[in-house]
Amino acid sequence: MDARRHALIAGDAEALIGVLPVEPGSVRSRRIFAGPGGSAVRLALARGEVLEEHISTVPLLLQVLSGHVAVDVDDERVDLPIGGLLHIDANVPHAVEGLEDAQLLLLLMGERSRHPRTEPATRPPSA
């Protein structure tokens, strides 16, 4: 039985960046980890491409691994060069623009609920 309570997602920055190369004219994403309490997604944005406005149902951290992006959030344009790290609360509309070819790490903090309106607030009593 495997009793590990950890997972190595990438051994170094080069491996993390290499997971998803930038392709001209595209916005790409790939989930690289999903587990209790959160998930990690790699994003690759080509210069001039935009990840259109959207929301996350959980809080998130967005870090620029390489390149440069701008994030539109709360009626503000946040400049994020390499190394920049931004927290966005759940349910806050935001968009991301590649000012240069950019590699991003997105950490989704918490587990998303697929159907929040249909889940019972409490469990029914056991019979």
C-alpha cells in the first residue's frame, strides 16, 4: 500500500516550464496536479493573446514563470513581469493578456464544486 502524503509535481523550474510550451497565436493550459485542497495548472500565453474574462469558484494564486502578462481584475490592470505573484479571491472576474510570450503557474486553492446548487447542505440521517 502506498502511504505517501506528498507528490513531486516538477523537480525544477525548467521541468515546470517544459510541461507546456508557448505556441504562437494560442492560449494553452494543462492541469499538472489535482488533489485534496487544491490543484495546479500550467498556462502558456503567446504575446498578444488574451485569456478572456472568467471567474474561478475558488481563490487562486497566479505566478509568472517566464515572460510578462497583464491581469485585468477589479477595474485595475495589474502588471506582472517574471516572478510576479497575484492572489485573486473566488468569484472575481479577471482576464489575462500576454504582453510577451508567457509561462504561468495557476494554483487553485480549495476544491471546486461541480454542482453547488444541487448538493445537500447536510447529509441525511443514516437509517
